[in-house]
Amino acid sequence: MIELKQLDIATNEKKLISFLETHQLELTAIPPQKPTDFSLAAYDDGTYIGGVTANNWMNTTHVSLLAIDKNYRKHGLGSKLLLLAEQFAHEQQAEIITISTQDYQAKEFYEKHGYKVFGQLADSPFKGTTKYYLEKRI
């Protein structure tokens, strides 16, 4: 008899990834690879002022988060962090970098750095905003 029950997310994700990796290998003959993480923080005299996180899986790096304290914006720190994430992607032999942002955040910033919108979702994560998905081929 099949039953559905709660399972902690870490255990559940580990089991699901195992199914997906097996399926990938069976259908594509491409062996699974473990993701590689990247995390870099910026400090000013010991005070945290921003950072970037990303992960690479197969040929794609996804920049998960990039944010700078509002008092440090417009001085090139965001660009520097993004370029370091792109360097990480290059070192991982990624061919694609993806990122998402809200319409009130940094869409133009990413476009200035060569990213192109490949999708958008209106009213996400709340009504009245649009989430943009961007990519850069490297």
C-alpha cells in the first residue's frame, strides 16, 4: 500500500537526486556530476556589505544571489562580484550562466553585463511584480 508522509527536505532531496541521476544516465549515457558551489563575501573594515553565491552543475552555472548594501552600490562592487562568479563559471567549464531578478531589482545591471532575458513570470513572487530569467553564453 502506498502512503504519503513528511520527510525532511535534505533526505528527500538526496533520494530524489539519486532517482534523477539514474534516469539521466539511462536515457543520455551522460554520467551525473555533483554540483560545485561558489560563495564570496565583501567586507568594509570587518562589516559585511554584500556578496554573491552561485553553483555549477554540468555546463551551467546559476548565480543564486548577488546583493550589495545600499550604501555601497554604484561603485563597481556588484560588477566585480559578478565578474568573479563568471570567472568561477569559466573555471568550471560552464557554457551558460543563468540568473533571476525582479523588475524592481537589477535587470538593467545584468543586461549591461551581457545577459539576455529568456523568460519572465508576471505576478511572481507577489502581484504587481515580474520575475525575469536571464542567461549569458560564455
